[in-house]
Amino acid sequence: MANTTRFDIVIGYNVSDLEFVQKLAEKLRSSSMSVWYTNPDGDATQTSDAILGCKIYLPVMTEESAVDKHIQEQLSLAYISNSAIYPLSRIRFRFLSPKLSGGAKLMLAKINWCFVFSMDEFEEKTDAIIKCMRRDLENMTSERGEDEHLQNAGFFSTHGVTVAFSHGLELGGDGSGFDGVIPGVDLSTISGDTHFWDRHFKGETEVSWTDFRDRFLQDYGGKIKEEFSEYPEERTKFFVNLMYKDIFELSKRVRRSVYDHFCLEFEPHSFFNRLQQYVLAYMSLREVISMDSSLRIPTIQSLGQYSFPAIVSGLSDMLKDDDPNIRAVAAIALAHAGKQRPSTVDKLLGLMEDEDRLVRESACLSLGFLRSTKAVPYIVDRWRNDPISTVREAAELALSKMETSDAKRCMKVTQVLSSEMKALNPSAVS
């Protein structure tokens, strides 16, 4: 599983900025912060583990890193794993913005940036960012519970997906590097100083999903199309479907209590802002688990630490991946991430007849980890009938973890057979 070392800061960078990153890391370490950045020829597993476990992700942004596929993947990893994000740009934003992908722009839209244009201002600017990071790190001690960590570090948790807001870094002003602000959604044209529910359904405790959807699109449909100008209709549908499925759980009636729980605040656009962040987290997660890179397998493995619904859903989808290595790793990760969900066992049982022996082994071991009574007959079948010895061994190991009478009876048979084999041929290897 993932490396247990948790660094204060992981620096993401393009290899062209290695010398700058080395100086930055030295400065951060001199401030008693633990820092990690990948060796240009480093191991992908180390990179994935470090980012998923870090407290702060600091991408060094230049024209080269803005189009670097690895930086985009790392940014998505950091976004879904509760890391505070502190982008440090070495060029003005107007030069950087055209290079950033739509997803990266959205992830960085509500975060204040640090700009270091020359080494003459390096000390001043890094002193300011260190001050802000130290404040965040004080609120992220590993001894605190997850809920307290999320609250103090500026995160919120929505139906299991944890989303990061701005850490409050204030390094703007003249010469900051911005020619205006990072583009966001302009909601000033929507009239009214009350929040969405009271604007449209004041006094109601529940309304129909169709009414809620239509009012939502009336207020925000155009804004979504502006923000996702590349695929406006597709993205609007995506917003609505995710809201219906994840927030309101496919209910034909939308209850005010569910709305309140999701909003947490009741500013005029709290609901839309929360939904926007939820959608972005979901998109980031899907990008991570579908990415075609050396980070994919170690990332899938590491995702087993998290029980967020979107992660469980993503891992479940990967059980059908064309790559048997992905199916095998996803099975192990899903057993950990989805161990509280009854449906996990059924999904893993579907792999017991997989054509790939490694996938069948992983399914047996995963079901053994879950100690599923329902799975015992299927594991017994693999133990007795699988043509591959390593699958039979995995099934036997899984049965040894079970506490049911059927599993114990099978293990007793195993012990008897093993004893007989040794008696007949003492030199035989079991």
C-alpha cells in the first residue's frame, strides 16, 4: 500500500525549473518544513504516494509546466486528497492563462497566487508564502480527527468528496502578476439577496425535482455554459445529472433539509458555489482514475485509503477495465475503500471467473479481507477447481481468514490432505 510518510509540502514542477525548485526546497526546509519533490527520473509510485499524502501541494507554474501532462495529473491528485494548493508562478498570469487547461483554471480559480518574477524578489515573496503555509500546517496536525482537520484547514466534505477552498493567501496588489483576476463565474447579474431556495420556494419543505431543476437552470444554466464554453450542453447536463444523483440521491422530491445540509451557508449563491466545487472535485477524481500514465496503478492502489463515494464508484468502474493489471489493483483497493458497502462483495464476486489469473487471485484475497460469508462458496470453488496453483493458494489463504463453519470445514480438509501428502511423500513440497 501507500508510503506512510506524510510530507508537509510536495513541489510540482517541470524539469526546466529544477534549479529554482532546489532553491525553493532549501528555503522551505530552513523554515522547518518537510519537503519532497520528484527526481526527474523518479519512481511513479513515490510521486503518487507523496502527493496523496502531502499537506500542501505547491506547483511551480511556467509556460512549460502549464502544458506539462504530469503537472495536470499531480494537481488533480492534490485536489482530491485534501491538500491545500499554493500555486507559485514565475510568469504573469496573462501569459500563463492561455496555456492552462479548463480543469486547471477551475481548480486554481479561487486560490490566491504567489508570483516570483526574478530572484531579486525571491526572499520577500517566499517569506510571505511560508507565513501563510505555516498557519495552515498548524491546523493540519496528524493527531487531530479528520473532521477537525478539514474544518480548520479550509475544506468541506460533501457526500464523501472532500473539496478544498482558498487558503487565504494574500499576496496580491501592484506587481502581483495578475492582469485582473482568474476568470470565474459572474453571478452579479442574478437578482436577489436571498439564497436559492428562498428565492424560489420560500416556506416549502420539499418540492418536485423537476421544479428544482428548472429553477436552477433558470438561474445558473447560462453561467455554466459560460464557464464550460468548450462543451456547454454536455457540461450543463453533467451538472444536473450529478446534482440529481449525488446530492439528491435520485429522489423525485427535493427536501429542504437535504438542501440545507449540502449548502451549510445561506448566502445568495451558496448552493451553486458548493455544487460547482463538488463537480470540480468529481471531475478531478475521474481524471485521476482514468489517466493514461505511469501514475495510474500506484494511484489506484493508494485510493484504497479513501472511502469517498466517488472513489468507490470509480474503483468499481475499473473492475471492468481492459487492462487486467488495473482490474487486479482496483479489486484490492475497492475492498479497502468500499468495505462498509454491501455491494462491494457482489462486485468482487464478479471477478472470480475472470480470464486473468492475477485478477482471480486479487478477488479471492479481497473477499478474504472482507471476511464475507456470502463469498465462501465462490472461494471454495476456486480453491477446488481453479487450474492455476497460485489462484488456489490465494483462495486457501482467503478461507483461512474466514470465521464461518464452511470455511473452517474446508481448511480442515486442506490440513488432512496436506498431512496425507506428506505421509506418502515426505519430500513433496506443499
